[in-house]
Amino acid sequence: MVEQVLNRSNITRAYRHVLQNKGSAGVDGMSVKELYAYLNKNREQIESEIRGGKYLPQPILGVEIPKSNGKKRLLGIPTVLDRLLQQAVGQVIAIKFEMEFEDYSYGFRPNRNAQQAVLKAQEYINSGYQHIVDIDLENFFDEVDHCILLQLLYRKIKCPITLRLIRKWMRAPILIKGKLTKRRKGVPQGSPLSPLLSNIMLNELDKEMEKQGLRYVRYADDFSIYAKTEREARKTGNNIFLFLRDKLKLPINTEKSGIRRPVNFTILGFGFVPTYVKGEKGKYQLVVSAKAWETLKQKIKTITRKTTPATFDERVQKLKEVQRGWLQYFRMASIYGKLKDLDGWIRNRLRYCIWHHWKKPERKRKNLIRLGVDQDHAYAWSRTRMGGWAVAQSPILITTITLERLRKRGYEDMLTLYQKIAPLPSSFGINEPLYTRPVRTVV
């Protein structure tokens, strides 16, 4: 297998993948752009060390990033060379494991995505399986047992050199705030192998759920089980809890786990609300969760904050990127009504940025006159003691810095972007929103 890993075409494909993902430098400070020259110079030595089992990965750089709940998540950033080699190994071993993975595992697999997982969950709920076992694995990537994972790898990988290489990557120490820390469990988030290794580990959970005949959906370490009665859900939850604890040695966050009803359940940023459509009693449609809306608003606030050093054109460009990505992900949810309110809020924030950029009263007066305001009103508003946010929502700016004028500067509202996005492909199972009638309750 090591020869397949070191094959020129496989290494080239891995290099392109690492180059496309960009990413930060590791502990050695080498950037992605420097990797090509380094490989040309040291390729033979690296291959010789790997074949001889002498290759030693460098420590992982630990970086803490903030989570939405105020806590921090530890990311492990390998060096670009280790990322390349991990990607090369992953491309080879993924082929061996992919055929074993179950149908209802959707995370980090070819031709599978989060939207398919959400639609499968909706299908279960609308089929009457409305008691949901929602289990949260506590710090899954930090708690993976190396011995269990290596045993699972050994079943398919008989090449000792490749196995030894993977083991070295799993055991590589992590550098946190200048201090090296040993690692005896966990796979660091941020390495190319982590998604595949997590799927290999949790495939054992999938097999157990298939064995019990359960209806479930799993996307990486997020999974939920669907039952018709609360009693059945409680029994299932207890069985899976014991399996995770005793067989896979994975801790469960009991505070975040429990039995949910559809209106209290979220999956991958989506929530569920009753449809209120005649003849569709007991059916639910998709909405965006409150947390996902708040995350979007926080990103927009950062871009449109008056003190953020950026020109208007730069703000609009960044805004488009965030809006397009968000709408592509949530395009199958019922979001039309909330987008209208959000667009008005965004435009007011842009007007606030423009008003703040004008700064001096005389400049404000001249710009208001250019926008068609008479001299008396322009003078009065340029000297107003109202706060900038209040002025942004006042008729003086709404009727001058109009939607048409903002569009001429490149701004595009989310409703227009939403209408431009292509319908979902047939592989999702639907081509249009399930229900077009507005719902009475939104999350």
C-alpha cells in the first residue's frame, strides 16, 4: 500500500488538494506556496524515510478558535508536508473503507452532504417517527481511543509501514502556547485524515444501529435516532449510550442529550415547524434554527460595522460571499419572510456606514444635496444631534440612499440572491420548497 501512497499521480492529487485548501503554516512556518519547491528538493529523501519506516512527523500546532457558545475549540494544524502525506494516505485507504460505510452516514463522503442528512431526518419525522433520540458526543475528536481505532484500521490495512505512519500522526505531540503536550487519545481537528478516521470509528456505531433496525441519520459525530413512541426512544437511547460507553469508550454529554420532539429539535442548523397546510396534519417543514440566524447576523455585523476598516465596495463584496454561502446551504428551508426583514436591517447598516464615512457636517450637507435633498433640510440633517443609527433608519437616508442606488454600487439583497440560486438537484429528492405557504411560527 505504501507504493500506492507514494505514487506520483496520488501525490500530485494530494498536493492540489492541499494547495486548494490553503490553510496556515504549521510549527515549521512553511507556507503552502513553499511546499512545491521543498518537494522538488527533498522528494527522494522523504520517500526513502517513509519506505524505511524512519519518517517522523513534526509536532502539531494547537490553535484555539472561539465557538458560538463562548467556549473555545482546539484545532490541530499539522505542517504542510504532513498535510500532504496525510491527504495522500487518506485518498488510498478511503477506497477500502467507503464500501463498508452505511447508507445513512452523510459526513465527509463523496456525493453526500448535510442537506441530504437533513432531508432524511425530515422524511422520518413526516413518516410518524417524531420521538427523536438526540445524542451529543462530548469532545468526540479529542476522545477517540487510539487502540480501538488502530484495530479497526488493521482489519483493512495490512501494510505495516502505512499503519505505523498513521500511528505516528495520531501520537504526534501538540504545541499549545509554546508548550509541547503528549497525545494518547483523540484525532486533531484540522488534519486531512481526521474526517476519515472519525467515520471509520463511528461506522461501528452505524453497524450497531443497523443491527437493531433503527432509523437514524449521522453526519460525522452528529447523529440522531427516530422512533414512534417515547418508550421506544428511551429504550433505544439507553442501549446506544451503553454501546458508546462500553464498546467505543466515547463520553456523552448528558446535558445536551435527550428525547426531543420535532419543534424542539435542530439538526445541522435546521429546525422543524408544523406546516399548517390543510390535509397535512402532523407534517413538518424545514426552517433555519435561531442559532444559525444569529451566526449569520454576527458575520454581517462584523462586515458592516462602521469601525471596520474597509471601503464600501469591499464591504459589499464580503457581504455577497457570506450571503451566497449561507443561502446555498439553507436554500431548502422556509426563509422568505425572514429574509425581507433581514434585508432591511442590512441596508440600514450600510447607510450607517456611509453616514459615518461622511464624517464632517459640511461633507454630509454637500452629499445630501447631491442626493436630491433641498438645502434647508440638508443643512438641518447635517447638524443633527441624532445618533448615526437613528439617522440611518430615518426618512432622510432611506429616501436618498435607496435600494436602486445601493444596487448601482454592487449591493444585492438576499431575496434577489435567493431567487437566483438554482433549485436543488434531483439527488436531494426535491426540486422546489416543500411548502410555499408562510408558516405561523418561525424559529
